Amino acid sequence: MNTTTLTEHAVEAVVPAETPRRRPAPSRTPFRRVQYVELRKMFDTRSGFWLMASIVITSVIATVVTVLAGDRDTLTFDSFAAAVGSPMSIILPIIGVLAVTSEWSQRTSLTTFTLVPGRSRVLTAKLANTLLIGFLGMVIALGVGALGNLVCSMITGVDAQWDISAATFAQIVLANELGMLLGFALGLLFRSSPAAIVGYFVVNLVLPGLSGALASAQQWWADNAGWFDLNQSRFLLFDSTLTGQEWAQLGVTTALWIVLPLLVGTRLVLRSEVK
């Protein structure tokens, strides 16, 4: 054994082998933070901000037009609610669509799912924010309508008529939330803002006309359209108290047009490759 070999063994004996450093695993991002970030993303862009602002803007415009153009002696809170509810039924579902499709149109999906690998948590946060905005939007809209009802009462000197009960208000909120869920489901299916928005208007504007034409030609469809036509059953929530059969029809059409696309779209998002 030569001197070099002895020296190497001596160095190995003195210097211990380096142990691998173990970095602590980062803690999981709290769901509340994920939901807050997703909520901010819905307001950060110009389109998102003005879409949210349009809830208040259209409510004020609809209320002013109702006061100026309507018969002030016969106006009630229901009149203002109907005037405000019409633009809300269009704006709120678009918010539901953009809550999902903005990730792909702005190419932020890769960043989002890298920071939060659990895609289901991101989708749950988006869904919760969508429903929250739908509820708050209706509260703001009906609040503006209530203010218009009071102003109209002061102008005419007639007592304000508050003819919307809590149950009726709950039905109106449910109808609009179902519209937002439909937009959210279409957003998951198409992951494209134009395609999902067009799909929503086809479901809400084209299919009701086709259903009406089919009902006038086929008595069977006229008697059973409520089991297949989401709009026919959903729009009853705005106007009247539903019977047991009408609630059942609403449940069936909701499962067909909202729950099923929502499940399929969620599966596509969870399994698709993000680029």
C-alpha cells in the first residue's frame, strides 16, 4: 500500500460523508386564500370589472326607466323587481361563464394549476364565488328596485306597495342561481368564452322557440315539455308558486341541463392537459 492510498483513507476517515438535506414540504394553500384569489381574478380585468359594475348600472337604469315610463299610480315593488330582473337574467350567467373560461382565454390556467395542483379545489372556489356573486347581485338589484319604489311613492304620494314575500324573493334568487350554474357548466364544457356564451343564448333563446313550435304541433310535447325544457320550468320561479309536480319537473330539467354538463365538464377539466 503506497503513501497516496493511506492519505486518501485518512481523509475519508476524518471528513464524514455529507447527509442529504431534507427540505420541509410546503403547507397546503388554505381554501379561503384560493377562494379570495379567484374572487380577485374575477374583478382584476377591465371586462370583469365592468361586468360586475353593470349589475348596479343596469339596475339603476331599469329602475329610472320604470319610474319615468310606467304608470306611477299602479307601480309596485313587483314592477321594479321584474324590470330589474330582466337584465340580471342575462348578465349573471355570463359572469358564471367567464369565471371558468377566463383561465383559458387569458392563458393563466397553467400558472393557476401549478400553484394549486388540486384542480378540484380551484373549481370549487370558482363555483362558490359564482353563487356568492349571484346572490349579492340579486340583493343589490332588488335593493335598487326598493329604492325606486320608495321614490315613486314620494312622487305620487301613494303608499309604497311591497308585494314580494320572502318566499318569492327566494324563488327569484334560485332562478338566477340556476342560470349562473348553467353558464358555469357550459364554461367547463367548452372552456372558451365565445362558445360558452353562444351556447347559453342558444339554450335560453333558441330552444324555447323550438319547444313552443313543437308543442303547437305535438300534443304529447305540449303535455310533457316541462320534464325536458329547463326554461319552461325555471321561468315559473319568477311568476308563481310552484306545485309539487312543477318542482319535480324543475329537478329533472336541472339534472339534465345543469348537473350532467357540470359533471362532464368537471371531468374534462380535471383530466385534460393544461398547456
